[in-house]
Amino acid sequence: AQTVTQSQPEMSVQEAETVTLSCTYDTSENNYYLFWYKQPPSRQMILVIRQEAYKQQNATENRFSVNFQKAAKSFSLKISDSQLGDTAMYFCAFIKGGSNYKLTFGKGTLLTVNP
Amino acid sequence: EAQVTQNPRYLITVTGKKLTVTCSQNMNHEYMSWYRQDPGLGLRQIYYSMNVEVTDKGDVPEGYKVSRKEKRNFPLILESPSPNQTSLYFCASRRSKSYNEQFFGPGTRLTVL
């Protein structure tokens, strides 16, 4: 079974600074996808960024980028120029190729951006 | 607007009183699923459905039922709710055989007294 581990239950960062959230996963699969979801106080689940395992190039979406280390099974999220609106719970998630298409989530990291 | 809707958004009930949380999507997605979110545990899958009349258990199915009679709807049924089912519930949908974005509903906060 796949597992996703987020080792930082809580983090904080000053506005305009950079922060990195860590995520590791365990799988024997070779074909899979990784995601970071953001959950602000509104509780809505918002997709932040997505990475295909077969792609070596790290995904980037504006201020959000990932450091995908396939051999180490690591998938960290870097937020640059942090904004107050980035305050949220962040979940790392994994999905393997196959018939289930189940997302397996980590336990989450609560990020607080301080003014 | 493409969306997943859930009703009710908030519900307080008592132990043993049957309830249904509805989920509907307007994107013609084949795949739908239910998750529960608990503090310190992240989101865990309860049930999923690959298409109409095709459902299967996720990681935490005990105490829940689902049905998929229509493609757009995937209700979650608690026949005899218990306090340990107090949680935040999310319905989600995606196109079948797609690894792209899974669309989530707004969540249902359920409290069982």
C-alpha cells in the first residue's frame, strides 16, 4: 500500500519570505502522480500543483514549485514570496496508475504566514 | 459552472438516526468518491464509484453505504450514525482514467451526538 508522510504538522513564515513544505511517499509503482492541495479556512480543497512521476522536470505554478526527487521518493513544495492568503493547511497526495485512481493523502501541514 | 455540490453543508444529529449526505456533479465524470477528514489524519477514502452501479470500498468503509444509480449523483448514507463518525466529509469527482485534477465539493461538517 502507498503511504504519504508529511513530517511537519505546523510551519510559519514571514510575509514575502520563502518556505518549503516536505513530503515523502512510499510506493513500489513506477507510474504515479503527485499533488499538493491547499485547504484554506473556507475548507475548500484547491489543487496547487501536480507532478507526473515520468517527468524529470520539476513542476512550477507561479510562486509555487516542487522539488521532485524520484529516487529518494521526496516531493517538497516551495512557496516563494509568501502572502497572507497562503495561510492554509497543505496536503501532499499520491495517485498510482491503475483502476482505482484513489488519492492517498498525507496528514497535512498547517502553514501560517505572518505579517 | 463546473462544480461538485454537497448537501447539507452542516448537520448535527443524534446517534442512530439515519442520514444521507447528497453529492452531485455537473461535469459528466465517471469517477466519484467520498473522503472523510479528521484532525491529524488527513483525508481518507470511504467509498468510490467507477461508474453507474459500480461502487467499491475505500480505506474506511465501516458504517457507511453508497449508491450510484445516476452518473451525476453519489449519496453517502449513514444507516446508524455513531459519534466516531463526527467528521468533515468531502465528495470528489474526476474523469475516468484521468490523473488530472480531482474536483472536490465544499465539504459537509457532520456532528453525531
